[in-house]
Amino acid sequence: QEVHAAEFERTFIAVKPDGVQRGLSHRNCGVMRCGNHSTTILQPPMRDAISEIISRFERKGYKLVGIKVVVPTKEFAGKHYHALKDKPFFNGLSEFLSSGPVVAMVWEGEGVITYGRKLIGATDPQKSEPGTIRGDLAVVVGRNIIHGSDGPETAKDEINLWFKPEELVSFTSNAEKWIY
Ligand code: RTP
């Protein structure tokens, strides 16, 4: 089946500050001593939130077409979550999203918006199935480590909000004819 990259849909995925910090935090680091040197080593469960998320999308067959690390302002975070502006947790949520680095990504592929949400799992990690990103890696709703667009319109809006067109690439990977 011949499919053109241009036909594929795109979604906005973000590793939120909790997911990023889970990976970079020195809270649980170990120290290895070697002669006069002491080296900090991140313990395996703490170093892999970003790579784990990327690899789950990659393994499925989706394609990364944009990625950057940003610390959004609270105002920007508020724009991102504008649909939730009447919720009691809106202020805290915007503050939280702007509290540290976020890994912003655009993923491309057939069904990536809906299936991406499946990979992510239910909003509340207590309700996400094991095997999903939140089910496997998160515990509470306020720290559910990842965001994914919930439909074609939000995907378009969120991609436009976070990325300039020139920050996204369009390419056909060699693997594609074995995926589609
Ligand atoms: P996201 O937009 O982050 O992918 O999450 P979602 O669609 O699964 O959930 P949504 O209802 O859009 O909520 C956005 C984020 O708000 C936080 N939240 N906190 N009761 C609460 O304290 C509460 N409910 C939602 C979560 O971080 C959720 O991902």
C-alpha cells in the first residue's frame, strides 16, 4: 500500500515537568566511587521517563517530526489549557506546566491522535490500564507525566501553539513501506 507522508495525521504530545524531572532528578541518584573520582549515576527507574515515552510511540510505528525542550510561561500554559479555564484546578495546572522543562513533540502516523491517547492511558493514573504510559509510570492525576491532544482540532491548535511550521519536518522513512 502506497501512502504519502502528507496523508498522515499529526498529534501534539508533551512530557510534562513531572515526567522530565522523573528522568533528570538527582533525588534518587546513586554515587559510584572510583579512586579519586565520584560519578553520579541515575538509577534506572528514574532516568527513563522521556526515553520510555519516545520509544513507546516509536515502537508502535509512529514518526517523530518535531521535538524541543521548553519552559513555558504560565500565560502560555494557560493558552494550552484554555479549554479547562473554568475548572477549579486550572490555575494550579497552568502553574505546574510552567514549573520546569517540558518536552514538546509532534508525532505523525495513521490514527496517531486516537491511538496516542490509548498509549497514554486514562487521565487518572489510578484508572489507566497497566501497559499504558500513565498506568505503568504515574500514580496521581496531578502528576500524570504526559499530555496528548484529544482530537483533530485540538491537535492542530496545539501543534500551532507550540511549534512554528519550520520546526516540523516532513520525510518518508525507509521503514514506512513495512508499516503501511
Ligand atoms: P491531557 O490534556 O494532559 O492529555 O490530559 P487529559 O486530556 O487526559 O485530561 P484533561 O481533562 O484535559 O485534563 C488535563 C490535565 O489536567 C490535570 N487534571 N487535574 N482533578 C484534577 O485535579 C485534575 N483533573 C485533570 C491532569 O494533569 C490532566 O492531564
